[in-house]
Amino acid sequence: MPKVTAQGKTFECEQGANLRQVLLKNGIDLYNGGAKALNCRGIGTCGTCAVFIEGEVSEPNWRDKMRRSLPPHEPTRNLRLACQTQVLGDVKVTKFDGFWGQGYKTVWTPEG
């Protein structure tokens, strides 16, 4: 089973599991500020679950690519929408600041 490391926690999940669901199920603070209440609940339209991922995950789908191509995201930045990402192997997740997680200041890393 793949291992996910985020915010100082490591936990296992099924291969192919949705990263957003895995993170929330394990008590990870995926959303910044008001995005905790104002998000699309995983349909890929808001972009607030953007994270940096190291490890084996699914290729970006059209929703992920489309939302990250619009401001305030930058399509050239190496972020992914957790709600549109499947865990295929061990991964480490980092969250950045900004309502959409689009900032450059680290909020949390895999280690904490």
C-alpha cells in the first residue's frame, strides 16, 4: 500500500485513492483560511487544494490542468489539485500559503 507523508504524519492508503480524501480523512489541514469553508468539495473547480507533490501520482487530468491555468495559479508552477490526483505510490505533500495554496511561503511540509 502506498504511504502518504504530510504535515508530519505518515499513513497508508489504497493504490489509486484520491489524495484530497486521504489527506482530509487523516486530519491534514489541506485548506488555508477561508478556503476551509469555501471550496468546491473536490470537483476540481476552485483550486484551493493545490499542493506540491513528490512521488508517484496520476497524470494531471483536464480539470486539474484547466483550473491551474487560470489566475491566481500559474500553469508553469509544479502544483497539483489534491482533489484530482490519485495516489499510485509513496508520496510526500507540501502546502503553500495563499487562499488557493498558490503562494510561495511554505505552510507545512511532509515533515511538519
